Amino acid sequence: MDIFKVSASALDANRVRMNTIASNMANAQSTETEEGGPYTKKNVVFKTVLLGQDRSAPLEGVNVAGIVEDSKPPLVIYDPGHPDADEEGNVLMPNINVIEEMVNMMMALRSYEANVKAFNISKGMYQKALEIGRV
């Protein structure tokens, strides 16, 4: 049953990653936040975790170590008509590349799907093993 623990840990970690990417994309044009200034891109940091120990090898999964803010400075865009423009007409915009975020979302989605497939294949194998035992 350990394979279910591994898949579940990866599903949970990738869910957090997809939610963070979605937040980045939703705030790609947010010039003002509660903290002040433009939205800062967030990145998810994964770490391996020990899920169990058997005789032959340790069982490792993945966990979210944290969500950190990107260190890139905001973009300076000249837009004197923008409500958040300074006296020189410049607006600080989040340094978020929406295309890059879409690629990251696709990678997270593919990883999520692969773990769902691994979970379902393992479930099917256990069901077949139970059927063999009934015969």
C-alpha cells in the first residue's frame, strides 16, 4: 500500500504548485497589493520526505517545503494614464511571464496526471490480486 502514499504526496504537492501558478497568472497585472507595490511572483519549493522504512529501501515521497517570493525586481512600464503611475508616468508591474507560467502549469498538470495514473494502476493491480485470491 506504500505506492498510494507516494502518489498521494505527489498529488498534494502538485495541487499546491498548480494553485500557486494560478495565483501568479491571476495577479500578473496587479500593481497594488495590501503590502504595497506590485504583486510578487510566488514559487513552490519541494522537498523529499521519508514516508516509511522497510528492510530493502526507504520510502520517499514529496512535500511542499514552502512557498517563496521571487527575487526578480518588478518591471517598470511607462504608462502615464495608469492610476498607479508615479509622477514620471512609470508603473511598477509584476515580473511575471504568463507564457512561462502556462508552461509551468502544463508541467505541474502532467505530473499530477502521471501520479493519478500510477495510483489507478496500483489500485487495479491490488483488485486483480484480490480476484486471484477468490478463485
